[in-house]
Amino acid sequence: MEDVATGPVSDLLTVLTGPRRIGKSVALLDTAAALCARMDVDPRQVIHLPCDGMRDRDLRRSLTLGRELTRSVDTEGARRRVWLLDEVSTLPGWSAVLKAARDGTAFGDDTVVATGSRWAPDEDVEGNLMAGRAGTTAGRRHRLALPMSFRDFLAATRPDVALPATVHPGALQDPSVADALAQVAFDVDAYDLAWQDYLTCGGFPRAVAEHTRTGAVSDPYLRDLAAWLRRDVDPDASAESVPAILSELAARSSSPLSVTNTASTLGFASRTSFEARLRRLVSAFAALSCERRDDDDRRVVGAQAKLYLTDPVLAWLPSRLRAGLPEPDMTRLTESVIAVALARAIDSLEEGRWTSGDTIAYARTLSGGEIDLAPIRLPTPAGVVTSVPVEAKWVDQGWRAEAKTIDGKYGRGILATKSVLDTTGPVWAVPAPLVALLLA
């Protein structure tokens, strides 16, 4: 939010989304404090409004009251406001309320930041707020606040470890990348140990702090995360419902998800009711869908999708809170983290792709083999390119046999290994933590 905190007060409208417990509210309060400390901003221009639990009429009235209660700031002429609307997405119809205010009142000339922890598919945010109503000021309209990436984790916990520069997903096998990897090859073991720590605690800020301080994420914080998911995903079910769902998804994340079989395993009365939970997981930014695409980068209609949990700690939550549920597999966690890193990179190139479910994909070979992360068409200043395909195997040896599938399909690609680094052939072996660092 630095551009809002330090830039001119304009007609910018931006939507900040991401899971709960990630720090969106803190970001808004920090932005408010920075604005109020500026000499060119009157504190009466800044309106912070917690919206969780409101109804649409409450929001409409609050927008009217906010301007009325700050009228004194307009004694020398109308001045723009900065509206910081926290957790507004919990309110059904919120984007339509903001649209009406942007179209018909002075609210349309104000800076507006709206945050939310859900991205409901029936809420037309794009049509209501991004089609000509997001303001004329340059700036990213839709922003994601996600758990700390592996790069963020390293910077916070191991500032002495080198961080290779990120690269475009289509440039992962450029010669300059091979040179950059060679420069950090001596420290592969340090990256591997840090990676295992990250796969254990994930990137939620409090989880990282607790793991760094005590070596583990606390049960109270895991219960806090479980309470969030139960509220947003399955509020009417028993307490063990969400851990059971997360455990099953983590175990099946490396393969296309059979919704019917998984629903039966979990004891859901129907496929439809289980699908509703999956949609809520995705809309709450707890899971990421990976659909199958063909060689022309088109979705394969009717094909099963893979589903990745968006943070490793969500995969550990079941075994920590419910006796008898298995611990997650490190290889599957590795694939999930790299998939999320690629999705973040794609969304940073074209905003809105994450929330529209248009980031990562997997592919099939003629023999029925599977490529974890297939090439995706992406923009560059020179035109459209495709991302480098990636397979996650997290192996220490025998990687060339594992690389045959991706080599036979594309004649290029990266195999994300545990600690092997080899950039001499058409398929590179690159340690998984370095792949994640190159992406995000």
C-alpha cells in the first residue's frame, strides 16, 4: 500500500484481497497512520471503516455519514477523502453499493481501498468496480496479500542467505539464469534446510514468528486458522470437518482430484455439497485450482482439476489438531509451494488472473503421463511467450529418469529436485527452493 500511503490523494480505487490472518487490517492501519503523519493531508480526509458484519444498507449509510462527519475539512474547497474499507467483501452486494456511490456522489473522486478475505464468484467486482470506475490514476487495481513466499521467509529468517533475482516464468532456462544458479551452487544445503523449515511452518506471519522463536507453530494459532476456515468454508459442520477436508486434499494434491471419490471418502451426502466446500476454500484463498490444458493452452472441458493448498501450514493443521490424521508428504508440499509461486508470478504479470482461476495448469502426455505445471502463455515487452514447464520430484538421485516425461513432451523444462543442480541438458535439475526463488 506504499503508493497510497505516500502518493497523491487521487481517484484511485483498489481492492486488496487475500486470506484471513495475513495482515490486511494491519496494512490499512499502517496506511492510515502514514497518511495522517503527512503535512499535505488533513487527518479528517482519512476514513477507516471496519465492515465485517455489516449489511448493504449499513455500508451505504456509512459512506454518507463518513462524508457528513468530515465536512469541516472542506471549508476552503472540496477535498478528496481516503476511504479504507476493511473486510468489506463479507457483505453481500458490497461491490454494487460502491459502484452506485462511485457513479453518483463525490465518492467517485476519492481514493478507495477495499479489503476482503473472500472472492465470491457471484460478486461482480470486475464489472462493478474495474470497468471505468477504478479511477484515472495509474496503479494496480487488484492486489493480493498472500502468505509470505519462500523469498519473504528467507529474508525474514536467514538474511545472510543470498536471494537470486526473480525471472519471468518464460525465461527460467535462459543462460543468465544458469549463471545465477552457478553462483549460489555452493550453498545448496542451506537452501534445502531453509526449504524444509518453510514446508513445516508456511508463510503466515505469526506462524513464521513462532517457528523462528520456538521451532514450532503453536496449537493455539493452528486452532485460530481452523476457526477461520470453519467459519468461511463449513460453518454448520462439526469441528473435525475442516481438518478432514484439508488432510484429504493435501494427500491428493499431486493428482487430479476425483470430487466424487473424495466426497465419498469424507462422508458427504452428495458430490454437490462437497463441491460447495471446495469453491469456498478457493474463494477464501486457502486453495488454488490447477486445471488441465492442451498444447494450445486451452482448458480441457470436463477434465478433473488438481487442487493445491495455498500455504504449507494448512496441510499440517489436520495432523496437529486431530489424532489419527497423517502428516503431509514433503514431495507433495514441494509441488504445492512451487505451483503457488508460479501462480503468484503469473498474477503479478497480469492482475486478476488468480481470482479468475486462470493461472497454472497441468498437461497430459500421449502415454497418459502428467506434467505438473504446463506451459502458460504470458506477456513480455517483446510479445507473448510460454512459461517453462516444471515438474516437482524432490529427489536426490535418479533425476534423469524422472525427467524423461517432461523431455519427451516438450524437449525442455525444469525438474525441481531436493538438492541436485544440473543445467547442462535440455531439462535442468534445479533444487526446489531455488525454483521458488526464481519465480516469486
